[in-house]
Amino acid sequence: MTSQTQLASRLLNRRMFVRLFGAAGAGALISPLLTRASPNSGAPKEQLVGFPEKTHLILRTDRPPQLETPLNYFREDFTPNEAFYVRWHLEGIPTSIDPGVFQLQIGGHVERPASLSIHDLCTQFEPFSINAVNQCSGNSRSFFQPRVPGGQWRNGAMGNARWTGVRLRDILDRCGVKASAVEISFEGLDRAPLNATPRFAKALGIDHARDGEVMVAYQMNGADLPMLNGFPLRLVVPGWYATYWVKALHEITVLPEKFHGFWMDKAYRIPNTPNANEDPEHLATDTVPINRLSLRSLFVRPEPGEQLTRGTPFEIQGLAFDSGYGIQRVEVSINDGVNWQLAQLDPELGKYSWRRWRLPWLPETSGRYRLRVRAFNRAGHQQTTGLWNRSGFMRNVIEQTEMEVT
Amino acid sequence: MRFLIRHFCSTLALLCLGSLQPGDGHFEAATRSSNATLDSSTGVQSQNAVRRLALPHLELNMPLAPGRDEFMRACITCHSARYVTMQPPFSRRQWEETVRKMINAYGAPADEFQIGKIIDYLDAIDGNGARPQTHDSSSDDDEIGATPSVALPEATESAPALEVAGNEQDREATVRRGAVIFTEDCAGCHGDRGRGDGVAAQALLPRPADLTAARFSSEFLRQTLWNGVHGAPMPSWRSLPPHDLRALTAYVQSFHPTTNSGTAAQESLALGKASYEKSCLPCHGSTGDGKGPAAATLAPPPSNFKRIQPDFDYIQRVLRDGIPGTSMPVWKDQLWESDRAAVAGYIRSLYEPAE
């Protein structure tokens, strides 16, 4: 049985290799090392599509929509709302919302259940803003080897925004959370066509929910949220994967016990191992809900296929972020990891924002280059050279990209 | 020391400036205007308006291969075929894991005997390396649009006979049971009241049927529940036990009063027949059974008016606007309003429930 599985997996890998790189692609490789997926090289032509309130984004799925942000938008520190990626789970996404009627319900294990309008939230609470990266748990899933099912994102299932709204703590204080509260669950307005499909609900521990940073946002980059990003309200959980950032947030329930629901108990779980790593042949049996963002660094420029000219200065540029410890340094290699140079870091925009790094470079010889980038944070975390798990979550492998100097 | 302090301050200023991107002035203005618009007392109506999202429809034209019907019926009610076409090639075992997860975790309407056929299809479209046709990368909006579904010869399997409840009391219980199942399995698309306005309706094309706009014969409902609707997101519900299918049939029929709202005058019927034969017959057939000469290649198939009796107003509306996502065209430029009314009367006269 095991040998059959191994054989199948080997055959599959071969098939995938041919599919991924093809004969022409294989010929262009500078070394056979690239059997590992190379995130920023050989990018296939993508289909772009325009949805309401959105610029042309990469179409992953149309119904329910999963739309990816093209790399060039990451040249901006704050991802424009119209370019911010989109990911829904259930087909019945809200298509009509009357902000004058909409109410956020807060109930459960509280002294005073409340129903708050958008107007209440805007006028009765102290406004609070935070800059934070929102990244899908499965961002970069398409680079996992062996490949795994799920949304086949490249690196664009993420974005950075300034979120404005109300601290969740302030809302909870108004309602008077009972002393024995344990968790808080969050539900949005999205619904599945079939009743048998579990409703999308997520939960946070009571202390986390009241940390003064978790918030209910009514604005994103100074404007209303786009419908596709969760208008009128979105839960913001800085430093945590976007699965917790419930869109079209509608119901907050304080619970005297641990929350149990499909999207916490069965879905969005990671191996309870260092860096959420597991072996495809021996899946971890102990799993936990996905939580804090891993440390990552990515290339923004050069883009895949970008051509540079010998003797012309070029700025290699990218982004680095983690779950809030702060980026300590970023190192870039222009010779495939043989030597590493310290990149310059732009000023911090907040501990949950990403931070831009830059490396001015004067290419002196023509040819193909393979670049790598790795970040280190203030907690001493490093990026990994290999990561796999069955769901394709939390990719933070040291990225590489290729470019041609002519 | 003074230098250090000044340096610190300017750094702080820089940091603050950075953290307030994209421009604090801009941001505050936006906050003010948003707060103001949310306050009805300011009289700013435009931004306090209902926000709507008009979802585009970009359904894929899926390739022909064995198992396509089973795949379409079990899967595309909840998600488009792109959920499959974006995946890398997987083994049959991996596809089976995914299909079983869809059924067990998300309630996909497929039973054990359909699983193998669905996997056949998923495997076939991967194994051949034949990806479904889709438009290539392009910034041209016109390039991306809804592609009509591929028509397939339909091997309709017969639904099991559903005995009708005997007495009035049984019938009421059956309808009540049907209401429960409808809420669970149908209301997400067809809406709580069967008006075709469920939560998923906006995402679907063709739109879910308005079950209040026509009389449906038991035979029609039985076959539709058993086979699904080819070329539409209506799945097959043959995984439900026969008594539940019967209950659903009874409940759906309860949406529509059984009394016929009058018959058209003979004269008008003759006029309607003439227009029908000129315009409708190629698809809907001379007897209205939906088997006209052009019907075989259409999906969803043309309506069978012997088994469905749409309301007068509904037929007129369809003649005027067509049915988006199907082959039913707009007739308002070809048929005058009086002709459309006559056709509607004639179509209603074709109803012959076989029960």
C-alpha cells in the first residue's frame, strides 16, 4: 500500500513537473535546482477580470469570487481598495446592503446584548485606526510541492491597509462581558445555498478579542469597504491570518465555553508542529486552528520576466512582514544564496503593517540571475527553506526569483 | 544632545507621516464625509443609499467527457467549475478525497453511485491535459463573458414513481415535510417562498426558477428532482429518499393555486398558435413538449409546456426580456405586445398534466 502510494506520488510529481515547466521551460532553467517551485519565475499568463468596485484582478474563481492582486500593486505601501484581493467561501455573498438598516448584533454571555447600527459605531465609540497586513491562510499555495487542493494563489492573496473603526474591546465593554466568558464567535452575512453547508463562523479567545487591537472596521484606507471586501463591517485581527477577519460582520456572540464549529474544528487547521510543517507520507495527527502570520519576505521588483540593462542602476525591492514582532533585517542574495547583502528598510508603518526593503544594484555583467530574499524578525524567527502541509497554509519559504540582464 | 533630540523628533515626524499614509488630510476628509453621510440628518442621500453588488457571470464552457453531467449536477450549485480547473493535476485518490469532503463536510448533493462518475470526469479533464476552454489573459472586457453551456445528448433516467398521499391529512403532513426539506435544500437558491430569490440567486445564471410563476405537474417535478436541470445549477436530488421527493413535489405545487385563471378566446388562440408556430416551435415543438427540431442541442432544455404552465404575466415577461443564461431570446422586437399576449394564451392552453 505504502509503495503504491509512493509510486503514485512519484508519477504525479513527474506529471506536475512537465505540466509546470514544460519542455521549453525546462530548457530555459539555469540549473536543475529549480525542481522546487520558484514563485516568481515563469509566471503563466493570467486571466484578468473586473468585478464591481474593483480594478482588473487575477481571476482564480468567479463564483464565489476569489480574485488575486497583481504584483505591481505591491509597489504601494497601502494596497488600493480597488486592487485588494477577494476571497469568499460561500456562494451567497451579500449583494445588497442598506447601511441605514444594517445592525451589528452582540449577544450571548453578556449583561446587556446590543444591536448597533453603522451610525452608532461611527458616533458613539472612539475611532481607532491600525495599519495591518491581511493575508489569506493559503496565500502562495500554488508553490507547494507536492501540490495541494485549494485556491491556487500565487503571492497576491494579501494586502496592506489602514483599517479604521472601533476597538472590539470597547464594544464588548458596552455590553458587559460576563466574568466566565471563554471565547467569542463571529459570523458574517454570507450564506451557502445548501443548508447542509456549515455557516462561516470563526472564534477568538476572550483575552485576544479584548486586547485593544482586534477591531471592527468600517473603513479601509479612508473609504468604505468595497462590498467584495466585507462592506459594511469587517473584523480586523492584526497579525492573524485573514480567515479570522470575518467580512460583512453581523453577529458577535460571547460564549461561556469553547466555540465549536466546522470552520474552527475541521477547517483552517494546521499541524501542531514547528512552522506547521508535515510530511506528505506521514500527516500530523495533532492539529490546531491556524493563528498568527508567519515571517515572510517577498520580491516586488524585479517582476517575473522583467529585463534589466547592464550598467543601468536598478533597485531590487520587496516587502517583509510578520505577526507584529517587527522586521529586524532583510537579506538579499543576487547569486542564488552564495552571498547575502543587507537590504535597506523603509520606516515602519506600524508593527502589523508590512515594511518595504530596497537594495540598489548596478548589474555589471549580462546573463541570468537568481535572486533570493530572507527576513529576520525581532523575536529571532527566520524563514524556512522547506515547508509543506496538506492544506497549503502559511507558506514562508525563502523566496527566489529570476531575472535577465542584457 | 540637542542634535539627538532634533534628530529624534524629525524621525518621529517622518514615522508619523508614514503611518498616516495615504495622507492624513485625505484620510480625515474621507472619515468626515463618511460619518456625515451615515447621518440622515445631513441630508446627504447619495452615499447613504443601499449598496448593491452586481456579480458578473463568467461560467466556463466545460469540456465533454464521461461524468460531466454528474459533475455539473453535484458541484456547480455551490461553486463554479473554476474551482476544479484552477487545480493542478491530481490522482484519482486525491480527487476522491476532495469529492468525499465536499459531500461529507459541505453537503454536496451526490450519492455513492455518482462519486465514481464525478471522479471519472475530474480525472479525464486533467489526464488529457485538456483544460476547459477559457479566454486568455486580456484586459479587454469583451473577451471575458458568459459562455453558453455545451449541449449534451441527455440520457434522462427515469425517476421512481412517487405515490400520491391518500387522504387530506396525509397530504397536509406531506406538504409540511416538504416545507422542511425545501428550507434545508432549496431555499438557498429558490428563496424561502420559492420566488427564485435565495441568497445564492444573484450569483447564479440562469437564475433559480421562480416556483410561484408557474404550475408544475408532478411528472415534471419528479423528473427534475431526479435528474437536475441540464445546463443550469439545479442539481439532481436523487440522494433524497422517495418520500422526501414526494413531499418536495407536493410543497412546490402548493406555491401555486391549481385553479386555472380562465382560458383565452378561440380567436385569440388561433392568433397565438400562428405566432407560436412561427417563433416558438423550432425549440418548444409543435405540441409544446420542448422537443422542437432545435431542442436537442440546447441546455438548459426548452420548457415543456405540457408539464409546466407558466402564468400569463410570466410568459409575457419572458417574451419581452428573454431568460438570461439560457437560449430563450428576447422577442419584444419581433412580436408586438398583442402578439405576445396571444402567444402566452396559446402556451397556457398546451398544458396537459399526465396525472
